[in-house]
Amino acid sequence: MRYIRVLPIIIGLSILFGLAFSGLAVAPAFTSSITEPSVGLVAYSLSEAKGRQIYAREGCVYCHSQQVRSVKADENLAMSFGVSKSGDYYYDRPHLLGTARQGPDLSNEGQIWRRDIGQPARDYLIGHFINPRNYNPMSIMPAYDYLSQQELEDLTDYIQSLGAWKIPQSPS
């Protein structure tokens, strides 16, 4: 007799769990913000894709996040660049968002190191990768002086691509 009273509770909780799971995990996968890229977002070039692989391989994601969150800690970033949206990561597999931030957030580095700044920005980034303490004596970032010149250039291309698509294009 006792089991007869418990069975409806178990069934009810199972249905409730199924509905909650569907609403939280399944339904968002079909929203346009996930299934479509953000406006202006472009796929990575070959060099940027190689740089992204180097970024993942070298563990850069452990110290640098790639997401602006709607939390107090990201308030200044959110005011400058806006909060990250799921469509911003449409071409990213696997996602390299990071969970910690010992170094600066890199989600909008492409806006900071704009391509129109040209060679000085590239030289700075490559020099920074080779020996970060030449640019910031207190840096805890390891030196990547063992990377080939091509790997350094690919990594630089990737970093300069992050958020660069958000830069308004001047009308031609």
C-alpha cells in the first residue's frame, strides 16, 4: 500500500525534471542566437584558425577568457564592448571561453589591435609572445620564444581577429 502513494510522486517529479531539462537545455539549442552567427561575424581565415589551434594547444585559455559577462567584474568591458552573446561564438569549436582571468580578457582584442594600426601592433604582439616581461616586467605570462615565426604570426592573426568584426566599417 505504501508504494502506491509514492509512485505518483516519483512520476510527477520525473515529468517535472523532464520539462525543466527541456526548457533549460534543449529549447535554447533551437533559438536563433545559437543557430545563427552574430551580425558581422565572419569565419576564421586559415591563418587565424591555425592561430586558434596554437592558442588552445599552449593553454592560453587558462589565463585569458574570451567572454564579457553581465557581472560587476566585467562592468567596464560591457560598457565599452557590450556583453558577449552566444552568436559571437558561432564558428568556435571547441569553445575557448575560459573560466579564470589572470590576464586580460581577449574577446575584443581585435578592436584594440585594429588591423588599420598596421605593423607596429603586430610587432608588439609578436614581441610580447616571445618575452612578455620586455613589455610588462610584472607579467606572469610564460615566454613563447620556442614558437616558429609562422606560429607567432598565426597566433597574432587569431588575437587580432577576436572581436574585430564588431568594428563598424566606414562606408565606401
